[in-house]
Amino acid sequence: MDLGFSFPWLEPLLARLREHLASETFTRDAAHDLGHILRTARLAHRLAEEEGADGEVCVAAALLHDLVYRPKNHPESPLTAQMAADLVPRWCRETPGLEAHAGAVASAVESHSWSGGGTPATLEAAVVQDADRLEALGAIGVARVFATGASFGASLWHPTDPWAAGRELDDKAWSLDHFEKKLLKLADGMKTATGKHLAADRQRTLVAYLQALRAELEPQS
């Protein structure tokens, strides 16, 4: 993937990241692979330019935001942002050119996660959080939600009540439930003006998909 930008430390960090991903204990689902990480980094760079944030901090944090992976149905999944943030200072110290940014990168990684409930303390952290959440919206977001559910055996949707009209939402059992439980809430929580603008477009894609799905599941007689 052509990221469209470069920093002196970028290629060494990417090489180390690729080695790290290849050696992990847990096999990543398709929604949290290197492609997701690189797309998030590209979004973070765009947002940083638009918002006047430190691009190096934003891109480095985006590249390292999923440094620790646990399947979404794993009990440690909500802790992975903090676990990754704990590793970031060492990664920055061992990457020439990133040493001085270790604290800022760690802060952005720590607060990015939805399930972790983090609140960004800096503009750079807000950029990274928005970039990661934009990845959960739009056409890519539709693909990612079903890829994630499939990784731990969730069905596409409840066979008799797909829209949860008479039951509690359960996105660990039914992937479609994740739209209502999380994805449709993301646009309202964007922290940057650019993030809000991009999220609005991607939100419309989600809504259009759900409307098309409803029409196919509930055809008019």
C-alpha cells in the first residue's frame, strides 16, 4: 500500500512491525491485520495535516495502536490499548528518530480504543482515535464487522429477529447487532472537525447498507 508519506523512521518501524505480527501467539482476524493498521496510519496522517497535529506522533501511534491483539471475544480484548501503550516507549526508544516522541505516542495509543473507554488528552490522541474509528465506518467498516464476527463464530444475524425488535443486542452471537451496539454511534463521538466530516460520509454508507439489507430480508409482498 502506498501510504503517501514518509519519515526517516518509517521503514525500520514497518519492518519490525511486520516481524512482530508474524510472530504473535494469537492469529489476527482479517479486520485487525496489517492492512487495517496501514489504512489507519494513512487516515491519521490526513487528519493530522488537516487539524495541525504532529504528523509523526499520529502516524507512529496509528502504526502501533494494535500492537497487542486479542480476539474480540477474549476477556483481555478491552485491555489491549493499555497493553500496547505499555510497550510503545520501548519501541520508540529502539527506533531511531522516535525516541523523543515516546510519551506522546504512548498516550495516543492508550486512549484510542472504544472498548477501553479512553479519552484523548491531546490533539494527536484525538486524531488517532478518530482515524481508528473511521476504519469501522463506511464500506470497509461493513466488511470488517462481518470478518470480526466470523473469526469467533458469530452468525450474520438472528434468523427470526435480525433487527433485535424483541430481544437484547448480542454482537458476540450476531454480527449485525454490532451496527446498533457500536458502529452507528461512532460518528457522533468524533473528536476532530475533519473526523466528523469524513465520518458523516461513511455513516451514510452504513445506513444505506442497512436499508438495502432490510429490503432484502423483508421483501414487500
